[in-house]
Amino acid sequence: MVSINPEPVNAPQAEEAKLETRRLKLTKALLDQIWVHGEAAYPEEGAGLLLGSDINGERQVTAILPIDNAREDTARHNRYLITAQDMLAGEQQAMRLGLDIVGVFHSHPDHPNQPSEFDRQWALPWFSYVITSVAQGAAHGSRSWRLADDRSQFTEEILFVTNE
Ligand SMILES: [Zn+2]
């Protein structure tokens, strides 16, 4: 028996092509701040908001807003949490600066900079998720990810680091 796919055949490829061209621009100075924050939080996860702009898909981070880890339980070292209150404060700060919240950054102490299953469950589509691996207290690499609209998986985007 042959099953018939009702979806337009070229739709998934078009979506994939769009994903491949996505990128997140930020300066080396901001990336350094993200690394310092991740190292300071070690051996716990450190997190914060990425403020900037997204104009026709050209996404740029121009400020970061570090957030204190709100989780009090024993899973704190590998479960960052950004509360609704943090998001509200972030939105107000972004508005004051004429910016938007374009994503979230957090660190993975002694783990690769790939999203975990926990990250997938808590992430929102559209936002950029910058994950930094902090090994033995030293940050050594960041990658950026976006969740698919159906929330099934993350796709990596290009983290484009500029000098200014
Ligand atoms: Zn994570």
C-alpha cells in the first residue's frame, strides 16, 4: 500500500534552506561577557537574556542581561531557570534601550554546548539560544541554536562574532 503525503513536496526543503542561512551576530566583547558570566557561575549554570534587534531576519545582539539562577533545588547545577519576573524585567530593560529580547544564553558546566532535552522542553521557538561549554571553570566555546516551530528539535545557527 502506498501512503500519500498531503503536504506540498517542496515545503520542508524550503524551510530547511531558510534555517541554514540563519545567523546571530554579536561582538567579541559581548561574547567575553557571556563567558565571564558562565565562569563565575561555575559549577552551576549561569544564564541571561540576549537583547538586540531582528530586522528582516538580520539578528544582532547589542546587550546582555545576566540573571541570577533562580532554582533552589539540587538540580541547580544543570537546570538554569529564567522566571516570568526575569522576562518581564528583561522586556522593560529592552524597551528602555529600544531593543527586543532576541534570545537566552546559558552555560553547560562540564558538558558540550549542545541543547539538552531539558532545554528543548523549556525553550520557545524564535529565540536564539546561545550555549557555552564551561569545562573545569573555563569557558571554551559557544554555539547558537533555535527551536523548530513544532518544538521537535533545535537547529544550529551561525554565531557570527564581530570585533565591534
Ligand atoms: Zn542547557
